[in-house]
Amino acid sequence: MQCMGGNADNPARQFAAAWQAAAAAMGEWRRQVAAATNEALDKLDPAIRAAVEAARTAVTGDWRACHCPCGTAHPDDTGVCDGRAVLTRRVRERELPLCAPCAVAQGVAEMPH
């Protein structure tokens, strides 16, 4: 039986067609994995930097004063500031020392709802 231009009876053509379909599926999978990986790394990078900075502060005992603009950065969470900066965050081209409660409050305030 000859159909599809003789592909049904030709194992080499069947294999080539199957290989092409598998290669296309792998290419799409590779593209999706790369996009998901880049998205995850974009989200992890600031979190990792914040964790490293907090660990450095904890180890060295270098507790600076928190400089969070609490009234504008997290107005719904007033009074959370404990005053001991554990990390820095870039805000308007300036590195601001933040305490852990303010850093968390700012992160939550900036999350899409």
C-alpha cells in the first residue's frame, strides 16, 4: 500500500519523518525550559543577593541603622521597622540599608495582587 508519497512502505522515510517530529518537539521543549530557567534566575538573583547580604551582616555583626522610607515604601505596615539593617536595596539609584521586617514588607507591597 502506497500513501503519503510512499512513506508508509519506506522505513527510511518513516524514520526521517519521526526524527524530524521528535527534533521539533525537543526544540520546543528546549525553548520552554530556557525561558522558564531565565525567569527563575531573574527572580532568584535579588533574593540570593539579599540573603548573602543578610548572612554577611549576621556573621560580622555589622548592624547598621535601617533607612527605609516606611511611610511610602510600605504604608500599610507601619511600625514593623526594628531599626537594625540587615541588607541593602537599591531605591532610586541609592543603596538603602533595610531591616528584615521592612525588606519583607516592601517585597510584599510590591508583589502583584
